[in-house]
Amino acid sequence: MKIDGQLRTSIWYDRNKSCVSILDQTQLPFSIKYIDLTEVDHFITAIRTMQVRGAPLIGVTGAFGLAFALKENPSDMYIEEISFRIANARPTAVNLQWAVDEVLNAIKYVDTDSRFDIALRTAKKIRQDDIENCSLIGDYGLKIIQNLYDSISNKRTINILTHCNAGWLATIDWGTAIAPIYKAQEAGIPIHVWVDETRPRNQGTSLTAFELGQQGIAHTIIPDNTGGHLMQHGMVDLCIVGSDRTTTQGDVCNKIGTYLKALAAFDNNVPFYAALPCSTFDWSITDGIKEIPIEQRDAIEVTHMTGVNSDNIINTIRISPESSPVANYGFDVTPAKYITGIITEKGIFKANKDSLYQLKQQLGLS
């Protein structure tokens, strides 16, 4: 994808500087800033502070972080300690634990002198696989949009609502929920995107709107509570969201507020899809509401807002009474019964045990 007309990705290994470089997403959309990560604590901080965010990107960052930890100390005892720290930097997105396990499995029977090289190679492969998987997600999702467009007699613009940011900034390239939109643009289908602001961190306003604008895709930022109204008035044809963890029965855990959008879509007969790579499935759990750990984040995300003032200076201000308590749940779970389908790199599946068991068999995991 592009920034200012130049192709960019969210994270890459820079061989010349022997570091991993990331696009600092806490600075968007006001400033384009890149950061070099060279020590394991840099990677953990980047994940915790959301300089990188989005389940697939978090996983890739964790894989590179573990590789650089092995560069510092390849001993078994250190690996056990540091892999636990990385995997718990953010608890909800299962891709992080999955990526750490991929690296651990790759170095399991490798001598200590070779562990960094093998781990780095594995992290690079996870990164490249994510690009290819997201492109495939886009291809499968495009079929849904194409069929919808073909069914409309006047061939008008297709209106798609999305929540949070599940575009290329949340992955390496293409994205998950936004990948079908990019593919539709390439296919010449007229698209307009309703972009939820996604309080409290405003990933829709600051990230999704930013990348859609850079790609020249028509979009409108809306307050989080507007989606239901739009659906009631026939102004939404399709909802597509991402996921941070998905269960064996098709429950989808995504950014807080996703569940309410799914309820509105269900009530108004609007198709509601989740788009995600297979690494986002947690095959060990069934009931998302009972079993998925929901991250509770710092109150300052709710009590304060950051923006650019009239002097074009980035500033953070408090918007709440200083003494008021805050609850800041980062995610919610949408039960499978509200989900029309799950778009993966292996195809589109129904959100139920039988359909997802077929996916599990396809992955060789049953």
C-alpha cells in the first residue's frame, strides 16, 4: 500500500542497520515517523504502547522480538522467560502467542549458535506469509462485494461499514477487513466506506481514514453510535470487521463496539463478515464470551484526547472530570449467530463448529 504515493509496509528487517524498522502508528495521521528496534525491550514496548497494533502485525513484531532476544542470549532459560514476556505484552490477540510458538518450534532442536539466524528467518517468513494471506483474504472478500454489486440493477456505489482499523496498518500489507475493499477498487467497483471513529483511541479516525485517503478510496468518518442509524435507513450494504481472536464455534473478539454493530446489522438484515488470517483462530476455546481474556487498558485513553491545535502542534488534553473513575475494556466478543461468514486466506466459512472444523482439517490440525 502507499503513503504519499510511495509503497510502504508496517514493519521490515533492515539488514544494513541490523534492526527491525516500524512505522510508529501513535504518530498517525499527523506525522510519518519510523522507529528502529534493536533490543527485545524495544519490541515489547512497541507492542504495549501500540506503536504497532492489529493482531497480525503484533504477531510479526513478537516473532522479530523473540529473534532479537536470541541474539542477546540464546540460552534455554532466557528463551522461556522472554517468550512469556513477549506473548503477554498484549493478552487478547492470539496471533502474538501463535507467532512466538512458531519461532520456538523452529529453534527447538537447534544449537545455541544458530538460534538467532533460524529465528530471524522464521520471523521473515511469518511476515511474508502474512502479506500473501491478506492478499488472498482480499480476493475471497472481493467475491462477496462483486456478487453484491452485480445484484444491484443501477450499479450504484457499494457502502461498506468497518470498525477500528483492519487495513494494511494492522498487518504488513493489504489488511484483513479492508483488503476486499482494496481489491474492489482494483476491480473498478465503486466503493464508499463508513469509518467508525472507534473510541477511545480513534483507530478509525486516525488510521483507517488515513490509509483509505492515501489509496484514494471514498470514505466518511462517523461517530461510533451512527452505524445503527445508517443501517436503518438502508445506507449500509455490508459490514466487514477484523478479529483479534476467533473461537472454534465462530465467536469473534474484536475492538470494543464491534458487538453493537453486529446487533444493528442483524436487526436490519445487513450482511456482517469478519475477515482474518487462520492464525487468528484459537482452536483451544469454544465460548468466546467466557474464555477470551479481555484487555483492560489505561484510563488515560478515555480521559484524554490527542490532536493537532491551531498552531499545528500535537497536543493531548483531558476531556473528563479529574475525579471520575474509568473502565476501559479494549475488546468485546460478537457471538457466532450474528456473523454471516468468516473470510480467511483459505476461503469463506460459516461461523459454526461444523464449517470451521472443515477449515481445521484443511489446515491439518484436526
